[in-house]
Amino acid sequence: MNVKKVACPTCGTLALFSQANPWRPFCTERCRLIDLGAWATESYAIPAKPGEDDLPENDSDPESR
């Protein structure tokens, strides 16, 4: 059976992408935690269009006064 290797998203090292690697797609637990920390500190973000809650309030709306 041919085991697939992928580049670790954190450091670029080739890592096994199989059940034998508990940190897949990362090469080590350290790289997995670095990635988790980046999400937790909002270093990464998913681009999105502003929603209604993100838009400035309309001054003509009597409820906003």
C-alpha cells in the first residue's frame, strides 16, 4: 500500500497522511499547536462579506437614537 505524504501546513516538512500519524496533516504535535494558536489569536481569518450586524447603524432609524 502506498502511503500519501503531504507538506505540513506549518513548517513544510513532508508528513504521512495516514492513521499512523495522529497529528495529520501536521508533522508533529508542535506544528499542530502552532496552527491552533494562530487561529486562537486571530492571526488567521476566513474572509467574509460584512453582515447586517457589521454595517454602521442608520442615523435616521428612530430606534438607534
